[in-house]
Amino acid sequence: MSNEPVEEVDDLPEQMQVRRDKRAAILAAGNQAYPVTVPVTTTIAAVRQKYAHLQAEDVTGDNVGVAGRVMFLRNTGKLCFAQLQSGDGTTLQAMLSFDRVGEESLESWKALVDIGDQIAVEGEVISSKRGELSILADKWHMAAKALRPLPNPHKPLNEETRVRQRYADLIMRDTARDVARLRPAVMTSLRNSFANRDFIEVETPMLQTMHGGAAARPFVTQSNAFDMELFLRIAPELFLKRCVVGGIERVFEINRNFRNEGADSTHSPEFAMLECYQAFADYNDMANLTQSLIQEAALAVHGSLTFELVEGGTRDLSGEWDRVSVYPAVSAAVGQEITPETPLETLRSLLKDAGISPDPKWIAGKCVEELLEHYVVEHLTKPTFVIDYPVDTSPLVRDHRSIAGVVEKWDLYIDGYEAGTGYSELVDPVIQRDRLVAQSSLKDGGDLEAMQLDEDFLRALEYGMPPTGGIGVGIDRLLMTLTGLNIRETILFPLVKPE
């Protein structure tokens, strides 16, 4: 009885049916279409590096075994050529000749190998008559028969297909492979930067009994073991602050956050976040640290603070970054002075003048931030720290030391999108309780983004938290800064609706 799946094989496209037939022929001949191992002794990249000096028609006498995906085939009478591509995109020519592999093996190659197949070849490293570094094969082995043809290399994949079929994107595009390797290089840079400053990396819960640490709508789930509702974390902030209370005075975490919100070119429901806290620092110190972290990451991956973006243009992250204050910036944009005492009705009127319909639940600080988004943010192409935000939208931030009605908070904008945020953290447990109680009232009034009253967090603060500065930087947005790509292109497998 056949072990073949019962799926609608008869309805397959012709190319896929042909490939299935070739797979069946491999098995019928007593060979394997998907062997457990193949004789690989080195990598394509290593061969390229070691034998880069060869000239046309040079021979080495060195025999190696390499494997790669077939990206090009040219089968002639007694000499066949294939371009093999490794996972990092490096390519190498394989040459199969009648006198080296024999008639049977050469005919099997012609009959069974397609573009897209994973192939291993054993043979001598040479340079062809045209000076192409090659493996003159003595043997070849099927490593994995591809049952689906590769995309047309002359018809680039559209963004939707790239996101949905990242595996195909990685095969076909250098940029996709480069971005996949850029992320770990950035992570290494960040960790090295923190290590050089005596920070400790920790891991905090992703499943939380209440959501807090940011204004965002959470994903809700259920624990069968505890018979209780849980939330996917929207931020690690409240746990990292517990660490500072406990004496880990320089702490950071790089991990996933989940926010049940919209998705667009700068937002993803699931994203990677860096958060860090430093005792005896304020928001100015954290702005300086953030600038250094990003600049050091740029140097690590580009070797310069001015670099080319993937889709054209350049980005300059050099020098000291500008700092502008929220209320003066909004005042200049709307043509009248806006302060923390400006009446709510005046702010609502200004929003309507801007063509924005204010939500009835919006408080004064929210209206100011909407005016900032509308008039100011899109013009912040150079890295800019927007500082001193309204107090009523920042429940975890310390009041400004000299300006009433604002807090010591900044948001970093690069090319019109928010790339990070930083605070002088609120450490007074009495004021923090009042702020969280106010948030609970907003939640009861229907604000789905408002934070909950976290009694354990307040209990931690009551043990005494030193003056502290904190930052949050989205890793995916940092990749956007370093590449110029949108957020879906910087995440290897972003969340998308089922096809």
C-alpha cells in the first residue's frame, strides 16, 4: 500500500506533478530524495575564501564536499553546469562531466535535478576556462528534492508574498538574508554596550496577572492550571523596576511584547522591545545612553554613523541629537501658546481645526499629544528627542523638577516615527498609587488602554526605589532606523491574517 498522502495530487500544477514524478523515480531506483545526511566537508563560503586566488583553468588537486540549492542549470551533451547557493547567498559553480561521473550518473542528473533542489557534490576545486571557481564533481547526491518551483527571479516578489512566504524570500533576495543577519548583529552590539556599562540582563514574565507598564490594549488568555485570566505582557517595566528595588541597579531585558492594537508600517501586534533601568540616573542620562546605544549599533553593522538605506537615500545618526519640548513645539505649530493649563475645550477646538474628531474620552494631555502627532512629528526626520510630556498621560513618570503640569519624559523620533522613549521614573509610592488609581478610573470609564492597579508593584515601591532613569527602544524600529525598511520587513515572520 502506498505511503503517499491522499491529498489532491491529481490537481497539482504541471510543474509540481513533474517534480513529484521525479521524486518517485528516485525512490524507485532505491535512492533517497531526503537522506538523513550527505557527504559535506566544507561550506561554499569557505571554498570561495580559500581559493579566491585561482586563475582560469587552474586545478588544485583538493577534493571537497559541498552542498547548496540549485539556482541555475545548464545541461549539455557531456558537460552539465549548476550554480549552487548556500543559505547565506554565497554561490559556487558545480560541473559534472561524462568522464568524471560516468554516463549513468550524468543521465540521472539530467533527468532528476531541477532548479530549487538541494544538492551535494563531491569533487576537485578548479577554475573553469572562463575563470569561474568550480567543483568538478566526481559524485553528486540529492539532499532534498524541491516539489515546488522557485519564484521567477526576473519577477520580484511583492511585499505581501515576501511576508507570507519568508522562506522563499530568503532564498531569492539578498536583502532578506541581510536583514535576517542584521538583527542578531544589532542584538550583540546592544548586549556588548550594556556589558561595558555594567548592566545585568534578566528575563521577566510574559504571562502576567494584570497588564501595566504602558498604555496599550492587552491580549487576554486563560490559564487552565490556575483557572484564571492572564494577559500577554505589554511591557516588562513593572517587573524591571522590582529588580531595581531589589538592588539590581542597572538592569535590562530584550524580549517580546504584545499589544492588541492596529498593524501598519510602524506597528506590529507582536514586537521585540529593549527596556533598561539605571539607578541614580534621570531622563537626560537615559537620552544620552539611548543615543550611544543606537550609534554603537550603527557602527557595529555599518561601520559608520552615515549609511545607505536599503531602498535608497542615506541616514545620518552622527553628532548630538536635537531636543525639543512638547508644549513650545505645539504652540509654534498652532500659532498660539499652549500650556498644561490650556482648557480642554480649547484643545478640542484646535483638534477640530486640524480635521481631527476628538474622542469624548480624551483628556487634555491626550489632546496635546494628538496635536503634536498631527503638526510636529512627521517633520522630525533627523533623530530628535521630544521632551517634557503632559503629566496626565504619563502615570509612571516623575513630575518635572521645575515645570508644573509636565513630566520628565522624552520620545525619540527618527524619520517621523517613534523609535524609543525614556523617563525619570516615578518612585514615590504614594504618588504612584494616586496615578494608578486615576488610571483605574479611566479603565472603568471605558479606556481599554488604561493600566490596572498593581498592588504588588506598589508594595515593592514601598520598600524604597532609588532615583532611576528608564528607556524603552523597539528592536524592530531600531532595525527600521538602520535599514529604512518598514516594520514587517524587519520582522522575520510578522503576524498576518491567514490566506
